[in-house]
Amino acid sequence: MSSKNGKSSAAIGISDLTRLASADLSAYPPLRRIRSLFLFSFYACGLPVGHIRLLPKSLPASGCIPLPQNHRVTIVPQLSEVVARFETENSSNFVEYAASISEADYARGLEAIGVLLKLPVRLTPRSAAESWVAIALESGIALEHIAAIINDTTPITKHISASACHTPGVIPEKIANRLNDTSERWYAMRCFDSTPAEMQAKLAAEELAVDTFIPVQANTATTLAKDRLMNSLLFFRTSASNASALKSRIAPGAYVFSFSSGDKKPAYIPNDQMLTFMFLVNIGADTILYYYPSENGSSQQFEPKDIVEITDGSFCGNVGIVERLSKDRLRVCVRIEALNGALISAEIPAKFLKKGI
């Protein structure tokens, strides 16, 4: 994309920005961190990364932070969300990360994100500022106000720049609100006035846009029991805006867990952690519940290092190696290779095993 005078533009439109903000980059942690830095820059009206490094390590919930060379940051809710999400995903401070990444690595990461998402223009560090200006113009913001906010101190606009914080948040928040985060994440809810199953049915009846998960032991061919692992908890998957609306809607009968600071936005669970938790719950019938078969339930005898096939339970169909036997020899600890080479040891009833594979 080029302008009439031949100078290329690095701006991307609101739809591509929304796609960038919502893209699942969990498989690319370095790019996910760079995406957070880019979004912070955009929400801060195109603030350069070099100035982000000068911010306090703990950002205030609101207000305007002055920076050198007449730059400033108006704290809008989206900035706090970006920081909270980054620090939850990475267990590290956002500003310290901004100070540690080189300009070259930041530029390379942005270019990779642009290629990955097939954006119409090359994504560069200046894309945040150019996109913010383009969207501000689209939104009807006067050019002189845009110039003042982004610190374009030309003779025409210099007299406005000194008072740019006079109405903090009005214009920056208006532009930030144009970019809606539509990505879906997992959240946790504690139910008070109803059981998780009843709340699950209520959400389905009202046709709310959520997927749900209750951590219970899975049924198998040998048991009809379902034991709840975490009393009163229901997990649900939806967008951040829907999670906030649901948090208000269901109170005080249920509570959606929130971040401990800021504006108490619902605290999402990183996707990889939730998938790991769901996997562990799914195999819980073999790792947490014990089956008590009769002594005649299995006529086979097993010894350590025997290769066995698992014929029932959540590990049905897997092949493993016997590690040790229980004292009554009715349960066998089997090592199973799963999850791209990860080894899992599960205590499995002997009658669920077949020897001699």
C-alpha cells in the first residue's frame, strides 16, 4: 500500500487490528509477547516502545502519565487489560519486558505476525501510530487534536500540545473502544444459589454465547459415578466483553473470578493451562478414582517391565509398561507415553490390562 507521493503506509484498518488482537498466538509465545507490546503502543495513541520503557513498573488505574519530550500516556481500560493479560500469561512485568526487547527483535516479531496473519501491509513498529491516526481520522477527530495527542509539535499545533491532558481519556478512549477484543478465553465461576450443572443448563436455556466445562470424573464402561473435583466451580469460554456482561448479570448468585487489581475485569485462564487441566480431569478416572474389582476379576499375573494394552477406562487403547504392582496386585502402575513424548504414570486396575502385546 502506498500513498500518492510514493511514501508507503504501515497503517492497518480496524478489522485487521481486531483480527490481530484476537488471533490465537498461544503456539508462538515470543510473538504473543510482541503482540501485547504493539497493542499497548496502539492504545497509548502510538506511543513509541522507547517511551513505554520509561513508564513505572506498576501502572495507575487511571490518569495521565507525563513522559520526556512532551509525550504522555492517558490510561484507558484497555491498557490495564493488556498489561494484566501479559503478566498473567508470562509471570513477568510488562514494562521490564519492554525494556529488555531490542528494536530489531521487536521489528522482526511484528513482521512475522503480519506474515502469519496475512495482513495487507507489512507490520512495523510505526504501524501502531499510523493505524491510530488513520482510525482517529475515520472517527471524525479533528486533525489538530490528533497532532496534539501524538505530539506533532508543528508551529500550527504547538500551542495545543501543552494542554493535551486537559480532558484525559476522551479521545484516546474513544479510539481504543473501536477495537473490540473478540477472542474467546476460559473463565472460572463459583456458583452459590445453584449447582454448576443447574447454572450450565441456565446458560444454555438463555442461549448465551458460552461453552462450559464442569470438572467431574468421566464415566467409563465400568462405573456410572461422577465425582465433582472442585465443588461449586463452573468454567466457561467466551469473549472478554461477554464475560464482563455475564459477571454483572449473574451476581450475587454466582461469582466470576477477577483480576486482583485495576477495574476487576474477569480473569481469564490461559488456553494451554485450561487444556492441561481438562486433560487431567479427563484421565481422572484412572489417576484419582480407584476401582475395587473382586480378586477374581483378573486371572492374569503381571510383573514389572511387562508390556500391556489398556482395555478399559480413560486410557483405553493405549500401550504401556508395568512399573510396579499394588500390594494386593489388583492395581498396576503403568507408564504411558503421551502428549508428544511426555510420560504419564497411572494406577490402573489389573482387569483393565491385557498382557503380551
